[in-house]
Amino acid sequence: MEISNEGLAPAYTLKRLAEWNHNYLVTSLGSFGDRVVAGDQISSISQLKITENEVVLEARDYGPLYPVAVEALDSKNLICANVRLLALL
């Protein structure tokens, strides 16, 4: 946020700094070259490409995987492990 005091009342300007990537609670990261795989404990996994100026979303799995560990094997393949929660009734 930028504040300008050129008048009687200050003027506020909002600047976009980042974009939300639909990851809530990232608990595991893996990488290979310029790719990063993020394991989100609540939703699933995302593959990001790191460029010179930004982070670009390449792929996202919307299924409720609940990953506890992820690793990028190469630019197109990854391995992931999850924990299966069992409720005793």
C-alpha cells in the first residue's frame, strides 16, 4: 500500500504483489531444475515453474490427496505419499 499526503486527506493506493495459488497449508516441497512441487495438506499438489521474474502454475491436482511428502522426479513426473486417516466408530 502506498500513501500520498498531497492534500487534506491521505490518498491510499493498493498494489498487487502476488497471486493466490490455491494452496492453503504447504507441508512438503520437492524440486527438479526450474520446477517446484508443493504438497498442500488440505487440498492436494501443485507444480510450479520458476522463471526469471515470476512463479508460473503449470499443473494442479484438485483431488483431496492430503499429501505428506512430494518429490519431483523430472519436469513432468513426481512421486507423492499420503496418510490415510481412519475413524473408529
